[in-house]
Amino acid sequence: MTKAVYPGTFDPLTFGHLDVVERGSKVFDEVIVAIGINPIKEPLFSVEERKQMIADHIKHLKNVKVDSFEGMLVDYLRKKNIHIILRGIRTVSDFEYEFQMALTNRAVRKDIETIFIMTSEQYSFLNSTLIKEAASLGGDVSAFVPADIEKSLKKRLRRKTN
């Protein structure tokens, strides 16, 4: 059984993330969408909120699960006995960063492979930070995130600015 972990912060979950999950679910027997808890980042949504957002939008994919982890991704992979990292690539700059990360992970654990999936072209410019910024300025982000996430995003950003 081939398993892969798709790690990220998913703050918020975007159509680009869902595209990678959907396509990855066709390649691997099981995909774990793993929310990395990074003490340096200050996410807009809690880990539990992000888990629920993801779960709500992947329930039709029977071979996809949601989890979270603290610490290094390679340690999480070891604990889960998984050797494949799934990553989405949008641009050349993504590739450069992801390539460095893949080589670093492999230097730490020789048995780790990173598999890249090119995001669909309509999502190639999406990034959670830009979406949060646009939403905070009152922009329409309905083309980038599911409707329920857009509503939660705008509500959270309104509360944060008050």
C-alpha cells in the first residue's frame, strides 16, 4: 500500500490545495493531509478549525485523511511509517524552494522521496497569504476558496480588525 503525506499549514484551505489532494488521491492508495504546527507562524485559524475545514471538503475522497503534527516532518513520517511526501508546485520559485526542502529531507532520512504534482493552471497563482490579504481588504476571494471557508475567513478577519 503506497501512502503519502501532503504537509502544509492550510491557513486557509484553497482550491489549489484541494486540487493537489484530489489528484494525489488518484496516485496513492492513501493520502494524509498533515497540518504542520509551526511555532513561528501565527495562523488565522486553529489547528482544529483547519482540520474540520479540510475534512469537510475531502469527505468524498475515501482514501484521504486529515492529521496534524508538531516538530519535523521527517519525524512525523517515521512515526507513521510513510516514505513519500506529496507537494504541489505552482511556479518555478516553488520548485526551487521545494527542491531544497526535498534534498534536505533526504539528507536527514535517505528513505524519503518527495513527489511533486503540478497544480492545475487555474490555481497556479494561489497562495494562502495573498488570499488572506485580499479578503482582509474586502476583496472577493470566492474563486480561490470554497464558500464556507470564504465566509469563515471574512468573519475572522472582521473580528481581528475590530
